[in-house]
Amino acid sequence: MVTFIGLYLGIIFLMSSAAILALKELSESTDNKERFRMLRKIGADEKMLHQALFRQIGIFFLFPLIIAIIHSIFGILFCNRLLSVFGNEELLPSIIMTATFIVAIYGGYFLLTYFCSKNIIREKI
């Protein structure tokens, strides 16, 4: 029961934080529309603009993920010590499955945010 509640809350927090990051970045993109227009006027091509946008969103999504990974490493080390008292259980398959799930959700939000932001800054001719 505790495991189910923990997983449920973890998934909810992951999805809500990714959604908040995506909405924040999309609102930034609408604010940055004029800045990208100015970059086009001074000679930046679309490839450069898309790379800059990808890096900006990547950094914005990467820092919370790095903090979560560091936090998880210490949590897993603590749980490993706790489980060794009761009998050592193999955690690697669970860690891989969880990491895959997190990358799928978080990566999906990242890509969705990037493509929507790219549409927002696109110059209408």
C-alpha cells in the first residue's frame, strides 16, 4: 500500500512539475517572440535560432532533473543500507524501469515544449 501511494505521488509530482516547466517555457517563448524577430533581422538563420531555442529549453529542463538525480542517488544509497539489514534485494531492474519511465514522461514534455515553442517563434510570412 505504501509503495503504491509513493509511486502514485511520485508520478503526479513528476507530471505536474514537467507541466509547470513546459507552461513557463511556453509563456517565455511568447515573450521572446520579438527577440527572435530581431535576431532574424540581424542575420541569424532559422537553424541557429532553433539550436538556441533547443539549448535554452534543454537547460531549463536539465537543472531540475540533475537535482532530482542527485537526490535519488542519496535516497537509493539509504534504501540499499536499509534493505541490507532485512536481506539484500536487487534494485537494478527497478531503477532501470523507473529511470525509463521518468525519461519517457520528462522527455515527452521537453520535446512537446520545444516543438510548441518553435511554432510560437516561427515567423509568419
